[in-house]
Amino acid sequence: MEREEKQTETAAEREQRYNEFVGLLARHDQSIRRFVRLLLPSRDGVDDVMQETALECWKKFADFTPDAPEKTVEEFIRWACVVARYKALSWQRDKGRDRLVFRENVIELLSVAAMSDLDVRELERQAVEVCLSKMQDDQRRLVLSVYAPGQSIALIAAETGEQARRLYSRLNALRKLLLDCVRQQLAEELGNG
Amino acid sequence: MGDDLRGLMFQLIDGTISSEDFKRLQDAIESSDDVRKEYLRIVNLGESLTEIANEPNALAASPERDAPTNSGRPRISIDTFAVDLNSWGKTVAASNANASGLAASAFGSGGDLRRWDLRSPGLLIAAAAVLMFVSGIGFWFGQQNESRPIDVATGGDGDAREISEPQIAGHATLRRVVDLRWSKDAAAYHEGDVLPDGLFQFEAGVAEIDFFCGASLIVEGPAKLDVKSDWSVRMLEGRLRANVPPAARGFKVLAADAEVIDLGTEFALEVQADNARIEVIDGEVELRGGTHNGDHLLTGQKQWLKGGQDNAVSLQSLSTIDDVQRRCNDAQAERFAQWKAASLRLRVDQRLIAYYPIAETQFERTVRNSAASGGNFDGQLVGPVNRTTGRFGVESSGLEFDRPGARLRTRIDGEFEAFTFACWVQIDSLDHRYNALFMGDGYENGEPHWQIRDDGCLMFSVMVDDTQDVRHFNGIDQQVVRDAGLHRVYYTEPIWDVAKSGQWFHLAAVYDPNGRTVRQYVNGDQVSREEIIEKFHIKSLRIGAAEIGNWGQPFRQTPWFSVRNLNGTIDELAIFNATLTSEEIHALYEQGKPLGY
């Protein structure tokens, strides 16, 4: 009798917990995904690591006990990022023979750096939009077209008849311009804040 | 930090870095916190640019992008959870296969998750959340390298006029028919009709159907087709010849258990109860499904799709477009001749006031009144009236009034006891609020106005007392409007909409002061009948100066005039000083109807 009651209780708790988990994951998967991307040398593997991370987080969600309710979100992201770092390491270990795999120490160092300014990534993304809008049309088009689905420098070079090498150096100059602009934007924002 | 190192980071992101440089870069990352910070910034810049480049209109010329705030993104809240759809959209993953794998294994490893959401209504929120989770992940995985979903927060360009843009449902046009007999209980169509999806069936004759994709079918009856889309049709019974121009390559005809995909030009198909066969007349088709899946047939090649017999007659004998054209021309010519004979009989009808058989007239600026009853009521073309094809094909003429200055003026003096107006008209569109058929100039006492309102309602009216200043409530404008003079407009229900553009209609209006009724007809059938009440009763009718296809107001006090020209063609108009019976009007329709009616 007593046991049955206890089980019911567990189910109800679980339901609530699952609710909470889905809500947190749905809202913050992007932050976690960005973090994962920073630890891997390319986009390859980000999906796998995210998938592993989501499962592991759910398995261990019972252990997630935020210190203060108002800090739940922040702590959830940090907690999930710790799980993600671990998953990123093991993913790379599995892919060890591939050429483009970071050394474990590099991943550790990057994860520490990324963890220290998790909230900066979204600010940077917003700053990129502002900076793009300040660019000339053709510059903006070049930068974006490289990142558009199915595009590459080689393709654009073939289309425009321009030398890939020259396009590449123009693109790098523009990216540097954007980086400087973003840095300046963030400095302004923090200053205003 | 040097450009050299930054260059390596760009190379890593672009996937062009060498192993040696990759090692160098890792060394640098390990050795300096600043390098690490810069590396994170550069990777994040690449991610941000990818997200932005994936947005719709990302490459549009204008830099006027919305201010970068979170508020511009769609949020859907479920109870206390706000799920940022956009973040799902931005996150990228492998494939839907993986997605379902994750969803399934997430539930599996979570123990009883899957059962929870179904067990009790109290778990509705959980269920909703689960759904969001599942669909969210599906969405999330499906979004890789695709544009963002439509931004519901900004809702597009917000052009309110777009909401009322007219739309027609359909996939093909019935271009021509010859000797067509419709099946009982099946929908019947006219030449020029837009064909919706669904069955198209006839007992005998030939129909030429142009699909919107550009493919055109000549179908010989008895035939039964199921129109599927702009690009495909199922042939249930009958014989067809398909002509597929380059623009329509890929057009598909489904027959028996196979799909016939045309890779260019022409093929013939016959479907009967026990067999089905195809023959390529010119070009190439591909067969999919059935026993011949993957086969390609070239010019001259034949294949049984079902059943089969050795002594089948070649499908080459099927009607070609030229055959249909010829048969159509022959049939048109015959119809035209029949109408001319009927028209000659009509001219001697003593009840006629005026009769304009425009269809048989030549290219002159005068349109003769052909009524034997006499009266010099010839019409004169004024302004840019186009002579165009009448309802019996190119051999016949019609007058097109599609420009505001186009008019056919006449002057019909006399006093009349009753009116019957009848005309054949092809309406391209109802561009103006009122679109003229026949209009007395001054709209003085006893004078008629016959027109079509922009919503497709026919209007017939006679001025009763032009000295009165009448105010009445106008249902369309929902306000009281001032009318110059006492008159009453008799309306029909809408008889026309844009789907009927280009079709010929026989319209008639009977104004009967003695019987105190107004009757109106479309294609020989009465569509309205209204009593003339005492207040609007007038015995003495006149016409005077008047116009066909427009409204002339030569005596107006201002330079402004109402634009009421008919965007369409009229090729016959008769006015009687009498009330024709419904039978007589139906007979006029029967004698004058074009091919395919």
C-alpha cells in the first residue's frame, strides 16, 4: 500500500520534472548548441553531441538542483554545458583518427573560456546584424553569400569570374571589419549598460 | 593578435586549413587566453552570419533590417513555457531520421514518458510540451540550411489589399470542344472554362484541354479523366493525345497502375476497361510504377500498360491539334450558317425596334440596324472600338469596348409600350462599378439603362420621373445616396465572376409595364422576376440617343463623365417593342448559342 502511494508520487513528480526539462531545453538549446560548436573544429558532430547531451541531461535531470529558483535558467545552461563539454570530448575521442580533431587540452581550455562568457554570444550575434547593416550592399552580399545555403567561395568565384584567391582576401578583410565592429558595438553596449 | 593567426582561424572555419596549420593554431589556442577569446569570437561570427544568411531576403539589397532585438522573433507560449521557435529554427542538426531517433530514444530512456502524456487529461500541459518537444525537434532537424519560418511577428509586408485578391480554383482550361456530349450526371463545361480538380467526363466528341503547366491534351470520347493538378491527370477511360512543350516537361498522365511522364513532345494513350496502351508519337516518355517501371519509350515505340492484343490499331490515328482545329472550324462554320439563317428569320419580326447582328458584319464604322421594321437606327462606332472575333470563331466579328472612349452610338426615336433587350456578350472583366450594355444617354423619363454591376449582378432600370430628387439607402455603400430622379433598378443575383471571363453569355431583360413585371434571363433561363410597383410604374417608354457598350452623357454640365465602358465584346443585340415570352427567349438562345453550349 505504502509502496504504491510512493510510486504514484514519483510518477507525478516525474511528469512535472519532465515538463520543466522540456521547457528549459526548448528555450535554451541554442545557447547550448553554440557552446558545443565552439568546442568542435567544425560543424560536424554538433548534431551528434547535442543529441547525446539532450539525452544525458534528461537522464541526469534529477540531479539538477538549482541553488536558487531565480537562477534556474542560468544554472541549467551551465549545467547542460558541463554535460555538453563531456559529450564533446567523448565524441572527439571516437573520431580520434580524423585529421580535424582538437586536442583534449584545447577543448578543455576553450570550454573554460566559452563558459566564462556564455551570455556574450547572443550579444555578439545582435551586434553582427547592426554591423552588417552599416556595410555597403555589395560587401554585405559577399559576406552573406558565402554563408548562404549551398554556397562557397569557389562557386561564387565561378559565377562572378573573379579569382577565388582575390575573393578570399576580400572576404577575410570584411570578416575582420565585422569583428572589429562587433567588438566596438559590445564595448559601447557594456559602456551604456 | 596577428592577421596570420586570424587567417588560420578563417581557414579552419572554411574547411581549408592544412594539418600543419591546424596544429599551429591549436598550439596558439593553448598558449594564450587572448587567442582563445578571439577564436571564440570568430567562430561565433561565422555562426551568426550563417543564421542571418539563412533568413529570407538576407541577400536583398536594402540594408534596412529590423533592429536586432529578440522581440522581433515569434514566440509561442504554452502555459508558462515560452518556446522560442526561432531558436529551434536556428539550431541545426543532422536529419529527420535522427530526429525521430532522438525523440524515440529520449522517451525510451526517460522510462514512462510516452505513456504519461496519454494517461490523464490532467497531463494536458505535459502533453502539449511533449508535442512541442517532438515537433520542435522535428522542426529543428528539418531546418538545416533552410530559411527561417515566416516571421509571424512582423507578418510580411502587410499589404491589406492582398487579402481581397481574387482567386480561382483550377488546373486547366477547356480550350475547345467539338461535337461534345456530356455524360449524364457529370459536370458540363463551356469552352474557356477553368477546370477544377476532379472528374471530367463526356460521352462523345473531342475536347482540347490546356493544363496550366503548358501541356495540352486532345481527348476523344467516351472519356473519363480525373484532373489532379496543373501537372497531372488520371486517365480512367478514353483516348488522348498529349502534347507537351518544353515548359511542361514532366507532365504526368496516370493510367492503369503506371505513371506516364512526358520528357518532351507528344504521345498517345488509350485506356479501356481491360487494357491500356501508350505510343510515343514524337519524343520520349518515361514509365514509372507497374511492370514497366523505369522504361523509357522513344518515338514510334508502343507499350501495353495493361492487357494487350496483337492487332491493335495504331494510336497515330488519334485526332491531332490540326484535326481538332479543322473539325472545330467546320463545326463553327456550320453553327455560324445556322445562326445566320435564324437571324434572317428574326429580322422580319415586326416587334423589333432595332437589331444589330454584329457577328456577320464587316469592318465598317457603321453598324446597320437590320430590323425589317425599318427605322434609321444605325449605330456608329465612336472612339477606339475594336473589331474582334465573335462567338462563331474568326469568321465572325464582335465589338470590343475595352477602352473608356469606346462606344457604339445610336439614336432610336419613338414611343414604345414595352421593352425586350437581348444580347450576346463576352465579359473579360467587370472593371468599373457599373459596366454598360445598353444605356439611354440622358436617362430621361421612360429611358432604359441596362448594365452589369462589378459584383456580377445584372441591372435593368427605366427612369420614371427625372424631376424628382430621391434619396435612398444604398446597400452596397451602406449609406443614403442621392439619386437624380425616381427610378427603380431591378437586379439579378450575381451571374458572373472572374472565372467566367471570356465566356459568351446570352443576356435578356423584359420590361413589361402592362403585366407590371421585369424579367431577366441568362443563357435562355430566367434568373429574376420582379413586380413593378405603382410608384415606379411608367407606361410610355422611349430610348432616344443611346449607346451600346458605354454610356454617353453629351449634355452633362461638367467635363467629368462616368467610366462605364464594358471590358468585353458584344456581337449581337436586339431590342423589341414587346415582351417576349420565356420560350421565345430560350429559342433566341438556342438559335444563337456558339459551339460547345
